[in-house]
Amino acid sequence: MCGERHVCAFLERVRAEHKTKTLRNYTVAAIKLLDSRLFAIETDPACREKVASMTRVYDVLHRRLAQCDALLAARHGPTSITNAATTALPALDAPQDSDTGSDLV
């Protein structure tokens, strides 16, 4: 798993290609991966900083997923999430806190 900046940069590159459906698929995959990692470490007091960073990434991913779904629904109606679409997306918001330089594991 990468740090916040890496995740946001990757999603920004996909967004720049104007492929909403591709961005949505990557976002869903990242959320699933993050879910499993958070579940594994969230109760470990030694991982408090990692959990906080991963939670910020998780929040960014959920906002991006909501944006993708809204754009797909606006363009193709409610069934659009299952259809391929290409729509420009606004740029990702910068992460609220800067990375400390350490990547998430």
C-alpha cells in the first residue's frame, strides 16, 4: 500500500485520462484493499498513526467513488454504474495532512 500522496497521484493520473468507469473500478479495488488492511491493524495501539493516515486515504477514496457514481448516473441514468463511460472529473482535493514520508504497509 502506498502513502496518501501516492494514492492521490495515481487517481489523478487515471482521472486525467477522462475514464470515469476505469477510475471507479480502481477506486473500488483500493477501498476493498484498504478495508482489509484497516481491519487487520485498527486495534493495534502501535499502528495509531498508520490507521489515521489510512483513514484519510479511505475518506478520499469514498469521496472519489461518490463523484464517479454521480457523474455516471448523470450521464447514463441509474444503471450507468454497470456501463462503461468517459467523463472528465474534477481534480482530487489535496490530502488534509501531509505525508510524513513513510508509506503505508
